[in-house]
Amino acid sequence: QVQLRETGGGSVQTGGSLGLTCVASGYAGCMGWTRQAPGKEREWVAHVATDGNIQIADSVKGRFTISRDNAKNTLYLQMNSLKTEDTAVYYCAAPATSGLFLPDYNYWGQGTQVTVSS
């Protein structure tokens, strides 16, 4: 049974930094981060493929860094220079078979709140 569990998040002022961690059990494939702001659709943020290839959404590129520790089955998201528009619930996610983006994700963590205030 696949389980994804996020930790981290919290509240910070604009320009601040936060880090998220997702520990996966029963899974070792591509993993990504998504987020959903109030009243908006869930959006893809970044992913790390099994070959180590990384892609990051333009909206966070240069500010967010995604990485993974395969030995620990752990995914990370370091968020710097945070903006109020980064406020959202952040979810760790993964596909059951193949695919790298939001429509391909079948497994989800419980989500963790990130709030950025001015």
C-alpha cells in the first residue's frame, strides 16, 4: 500500500523560506509537489522523475528547489523568496504507473498548509 506523508509548512512573511518533506512508503517512482490555493484549481509545482530529471513550474522557478533522497524514499521542496500567491495547501503526489504531471498522479499525501503573509 502506497502512503505519502508530508511534513513542514507553516506561516511565514513574504520573502521568507519554508521547507516541505514527503516520506513515501511502498513507492519508489516519480514524485512531485502540487498545490491548491483557496478557490483555485490544484496546480502542479515540480517533480523529480526516476532518472533524476527535474522540472519546475515557471511560477516558482528560481525560488523553489525540489530534490529527493532515494535511499530514504523522501522528497523535499525548499521554498525561498515566498510570495503571498504561494499560499496554498501543498500536496505530495505520485503516479501509479507512468506520467510526470498532475493528471497522472494517483497517490496523494494529506496536504500541508503554507501561508505567506505580507
